[in-house]
Amino acid sequence: MQYIQVTFSFTAIEEYQQDLLIADLADIGFNTFEDTANGFIAFAAAGTYDEDQLKSLLEQYEGQFQYTYTVAEIAGKNWNEEWEKNFEPLIIADQCYVRATFHQSQPQYKYEIVIDPKMAFGTGHHQTTTMMIQYLLDADVEDKTVLDMGCGTAILAILAAKKGAARLVAIDNDEVCYQSTIENAALNNIRNIEALCGSKEAIPEIAFDVILANINRNILLDQIPSYAAILKKQGNIFFSGFYESPDLDMIKAACEPFGIKYVDHKKIGDWVAAYFTK
């Protein structure tokens, strides 16, 4: 398969601005990113690349930072091989050990999760996933019904299953994530995760005790009414994928009409995860 490689170089950019740009690029079909000394490289399948869409996106950042970029068409890489070169096991709160299939098992940890991410988001290394895992480690999900929205590798659904959740639904609009969810559930001997490919329209009409949504601010704001419709009374939502200001206040305001109340939030770097209850 042929890929489009877009190489960005920045003279000055804040970390949060680069993260926002990467998130926006992911929304228009770029699915793999590599850091460089001066910026990053974004990759998209040649068949999904739209030059006008890229230019329109970049116009939204006009004046915020200085950058240049180049576009080239390249042959496909073995993305798993590239990922394996840099992936290190991750330990969170001395309870959760996230590793790849080629790492040694560490049975001393209460929860061990084996992840083969392919090109799906969610190894636990990103701040947002780490904070969601921290929340989930403290949450009561035993015998609960759990929705993992924008599931990526399904790392959160897998942890919830290991903590005793009765029924899990994991949804992502990316076919790679959908397949990754099925494969990672099997790697961890989890049999009660229902994987679905789609967005808010794919959410089944059942009541959920817990919703996990690590996506981005705009998608969360759009989907909050859908979450409210299927969240049980006294149910909990854990959000991430956004910043403290102004995003957190926007999320609070969107939840308020549905009786979904803010409890607290965590912050790592510029990223925030927040806990709400109905």
C-alpha cells in the first residue's frame, strides 16, 4: 500500500498546540505519527489523503505558530516493527502492567494487559490513557455494564473486564481499532467485550453503569447527549482527550442539562481527565 508522508517542521510551537494538531490530523485520516527533532511526520493511506482538506485544517492554525511542511508519497512500512523498536512496558499505580506480546510477563502486578496496537491509539503511554487507567483502577466496575467509547486498542475495556465488569461494549469508528479490539481481547482471554465499528449511532440501546470516553473535546461535546440517554442514574462517566482551559468548563456546561455533575479531574502536562456522575 502507498502512503502519504507529511513532514512538519516548527520554529516555535507549544506542546499542547502540537498535540491538538496531531488530533485534528487524525480526524482527517492520518493514522501514524513519528516525532522528529524539529516536529513530526504524519502518515495517511494514499487513498484517504485529501490535499484540500489538509490545507483547510492548517488554515485554522494560521498565526498560532510558525511551520513548514512537505508532502511525499512513499511505500508502506511495517508499522508494528517500527512500534516494537520504541515500545517499553508501562506500570501504572503499581497495579497495572501494560506490555506487548514480546515482553516478559510480570505476574506480581494485579492487572497485566497485553496489547498489540497495530496502528490503533491507546498503549497507556499517552497522558490521557494513563489518567483514564488511574481512574479505572479506583472505580467500582464489578458486575457493571461498561461502555468504552473511542476504544482504540480497547485497553480500558480490557482493564474493566479484568476488574470484573459483567458486560462491555467497545466502540471505535476506525476499522483498524475495531480489529485491534477483537485481537487484544483474545490476547487477554477476555470474552465479554462486544466490539463495534462506528460512532454514537453504534451505541446499543441498553443502560450503562460506567462510560469511558477518551476522544477529544469536540467529539465529546457532540456525543454527551447520547451518553446521557444510556447512562444509569448514579452512573459514572470518565472523560479525557482535552485541556483544562477552556475545555473542561465546556464539558461541564454540556453535561449540566442532563443532570451529569462534575466530581473532580486529573491533569498530566496540559492534558485533563475528568470524573462525572449522574
